[in-house]
Amino acid sequence: MKKIFLICLISPIILSQPLGNNFINALVNKNSYLSDFVDTDELTRSERLGIKYTDVNYKWLISFDIPDEIKAGFREEKYDYSLQTMQLEDGFSIVTLAVGSLNYLQKFYFLNGKFVPPSVYFTRNWEGNESKYFKFKISEPKYFNDYCVKRLDDFVDSLCNLLDFDKDRKKLLETEKIYYTFCRDEDEVEKITGYKSKGMSVLAFDEVITAYQTHFHEVSHILINFKLKNLNLYTLPFFLEGFAVAVGGRGGMAPRVVTDLGYYLQKTGFLTYDSILTYESFYSQDANMTYAVSGLYNRFLLDELGGAHYLELYRKLNGDLNFVKKISPIDIFLPSFEKFDRYLNNYENDSLSIIHPDKLMTMVSYFEYGKISEYFNYYCFSADITKNYIPLFNDTDSSGLKLVYSSKLSVNLTKSEYKGENYLLFSDSINIKLYNIFNDELIFSYDKNFKINPQKALIGFNKNNYIFCLKKSLFDSGIIIKYK
């Protein structure tokens, strides 16, 4: 094989080049000693959970490697390129490879001459913490609290039960942990990952980098790979994303919030599950719709098949990219449509809300922003139409929670108005939205425009109030009702 040597542009900010040259040469020519360039601690971190991708030579390079077609172009001397090395703080440096004709730019970070992922550099001075299953790096600690930690650990426990993790694998997860990098905002996510997103799972290091306190969707990607242990890098997207939505929702939204939209799309025929089963059809539609429909159908599959049989199906739809792209609907053995239709009927009947309570509520108590009472398995609300939000307490000890910082609170409540409430409820004539303030998660959403049988979202108790009921199960452990 012909060796290539990268010629660097001259610039006052460029330092010595051997590191960048040698690393890129080894990368392009797929040299056997490539792992010598990676930091030993980061190599250990990459391998700690024992997840192996059979179509990947170097796990630590996933998403950081140069595309094969560009490597081939370098070897054939087809492209002009530039290579710059800059010294950063605390022993870090950055090598930037640019191919102008392809509008391609890739950055590689090094610590004391050894490759590290960008998160190591950007989070080096962030606050660190650990829990049962996670190692945290936190950009702004005031936006992260103990409740978020508990919810993340509880989510892992629930998914371990669903997928029937054996005790040794679960113990390994407790020992080695998932890395969770909590960013201040999406701009910070982009700075670390290079991608404009709300969050993502970095498979190279089994790390979630996100602007959400509890990004269950991305955690679920890592957990199902951890369960399968040996797999290929690609899975048919209908199942890859559908599983993550079914169990973890989407960034900042609980699963039911997303799958409710999927139910509407499926029932109206606007977008049906069987129309987006292939790789191409899934990515040719808007992600908000494909995620919702696939999440709904994968929830059905998990309930219908159970965890073990679901994993068998998931593994059959996993492979290299060429394999996944060639999968057609006739290659996928799914339950009958009649079973799915029955599931949809049960889904509709298992409503989380009553928009038209058929009886007037009793035992009404009064809050500053509205009224609340109990009605069987529901909490019922009489909301003041002049104030479209109601802060709600849960029944846990709220002492010390006044320091919770929330994006929803900062927009809608002043510090003097917040008294440690767990939930924030919005309502108007079209919508109901319920947020968990402690982790900024939308846990319930009703939108008149996305209902099969539209009705007035809220009815008037009198000219100044809307009335509706929400299932008690939406609230962690209930909300405080102080009767007069």
C-alpha cells in the first residue's frame, strides 16, 4: 500500500506537526498500531462495558473516524487538504483535518500526545458526581438535582427488568457505569459532539452527552446494546429509534406524550407503521412523525412479545449498513395487524385524562392559581382562564427544593412565586400540558388538533374556569390537596 504524507499549511498558530501527521497517516492507511495513539485510560473506558461491534475495528473511533471514501481519496491523491495542530490548555492539543473541495472538517483531540474524545477536554473542569449506574459531568450544577439522579437510576432498573438482565451484567453496569455529560444548552452539546442536537449517545465511549437532565431515550440506546453485548453498529431505524421512544420517550418528553402523536397518525392513516419499516422510508419522512409511530408500534411489540422475543427480533434487524439498507418489509416477521388493532383500541381506552368529567367534583380545595380535587383515580382541576398555569406540590418533603432551577420556571414564574412545587400545569381552550419541574420533562400533553374525535379540550365550570381531570399515575407519588 502506498504511504501518504499530509502536507500542512503554514500558519502562525500551527505548532509542531509530527503528532497530527503520524496519527492521520495511521488512520488513513489502517495501520495495525493505530491503538498506540489512544490514551490508555480512554481505551479502557471505551471497553469497560464489554460492548463489541463486530463490523468496527476500533470502538473508540466510532463517529470520530474519517469516512472510508475520503481515506480512499487520500490514498489515490485525489484531494487537497490541510492539517493544523494547535496547543490547548492543560496538556491538550487539537488536530484539525480539512478537505475544502468536500467541505469536510474533522477535529481530533489529544492529551499529552494521546487521542481522547472531545468531552474529556471540554468537561475537564466540570463538576463530577456518581450514582448507582452513572458517572456525571455537569456543566451547570444548579440545573441538576438529586431527583434527576434517582430518576435515571430508576430508569436503568426498570429497563434491566424489562430486558431481563442477568445479575452479573447488572453488577458490571453498577461497577463501570454509564457516563452522563449534562450540558448547559444545545450549543454546548454541539461544541462537544460537533452535531446540532439536543443530545446523543456516544457509542465509542458509552456516554450520553445531552442538554436534558434525564435523557432516557439516549440512555436506552446504550442499555439495549449492553444487553445484546455483541452486535453490529447499525439497526433498522424503525426499531432502533422506536425502541428508544417506546421506553424512554424523546428528549424532554415522556413516552406517552410521543406515542399519543403516533396513535393519531396511525389511526388517521396520515403515517402508518408499515409505510416506514425500511431504512429509506423511515428517513424520508419527518422525524417527529416517524419517531412517534415507530415508538407506538415498538411499545406494542414489547407488550405483545415480551422482552426476550423482542430482543430476538431486534437482533435479526441489526447488521452492517448495507445489510440494514436492504431489509424489506417481507423480511420482517411481525404480529398480525388484528393484534395491533386490538392494542390500539386498548390504548385509546386507557386515557390519561378526562376532558369532560361527568360528575361535578366534590371536596374542592383552593390554590392561589386554581382548584383541585380527587375523582376516583383522577385529580380534577378547575383552572382560572386568566392564569394559564398552576404550580402543584407532590406529597414528598419539599424542604430544600426551593433551590430547583427549571427552564419552565424561569419563563413562567418568578422566584417569589415558586415554593418548591414539583409540577407545572398549563391549560387553555385547546391544550393541556403537564411538566415535571424537577427534571423539565413534559409528562402529559393534550392537543385538540391531534385527537381522532375532536372535542372542546376544556369545558367551562363557569365563565372564569376550565375543568379537566388527569390520572393520578402521572404524578410520582401524588400531589398535596389541602382541603378548606
